[in-house]
Amino acid sequence: MAEEVNNKTLFVHRLASSGNLFPTAKMGNVDLAELHPVGRLSPMHYTFIQFCIDHKLPTVLVAYLDAFNLARTPEQIHHLLTSGHLVVERSWVQFLLLLRSEETLFDASLVNAKLALESKNRVSVNSMISSSAKEKRPFMALGTLVFSPVSLRGMLI
């Protein structure tokens, strides 16, 4: 088993095939609550989240985060995105993480616009409607503003 822990793919495969990838009580003598605790990030969580990112497994990633009650608050999401434990260069990962909290829906909407526009740069509401943009996207801008922390009425005043 020590060899499998060093080979992360093999270890994840063993946990999954034995039915112990998601929360359960014990696997033999190993207390899995310490290996991957519910509600708190651990090295195993970082390893598996990175595994999902590297292998483009968004559905498994969301199921895993739900099962272990991870990335539920803006602080936890920000920590995952910026801590340096993960290589999160893909916009789809940012989008999925930001969707997990109501407070980060506006940021998720901006990342969604970036994905839709296939932009390499950060997208803003102004860039969606500016006259210098190649293609104006007023409806996309309006849809993004729906999730803004400031009301539409507040923006017009």
C-alpha cells in the first residue's frame, strides 16, 4: 500500500475500486476520516482535486467537493484558488469552484463570459459592451450584472 500512496493515480484507483474514495468509516486499519476529513482540506483532498483537474473530470470534482463539504464559502473557495496547493490555470475549474457559493456568483459569471468569449484575458462588464470590442455582447453583460453584488438600480444612480 505504501507504493500506492506514492503513485497517486494507483492510490486513487484503489480507493475508488474499494468504495472508499468518498466518506466512509474505515478501510481496514486506516481511519479515512484523518486521511480525507469532511469539511476540512487535507493533503489527500488537494491530491484528488488536482487529479480531477489534470484529468479533466469536472463531474467527479463537484461530486467529491459535495461529498466532503469542501469549498462552500467564499473564503474556502479563495483559499483553493490562491493557496498554491493546486495548479488552477483552467477557467472551468475557477467557474465550478465559484459556482459553489452565492457570494461568488458574480465572479463565476465573469469567468463564464471569459469561457464563452474564449478570451485569454480577464473579462469585465465594460469590455462586453465597449465600442472598441470586436463583438459587443450587451445581453451577456446584462446577464452578468444580474449576479452583481450591487443592484441594477444602484448602478444606474
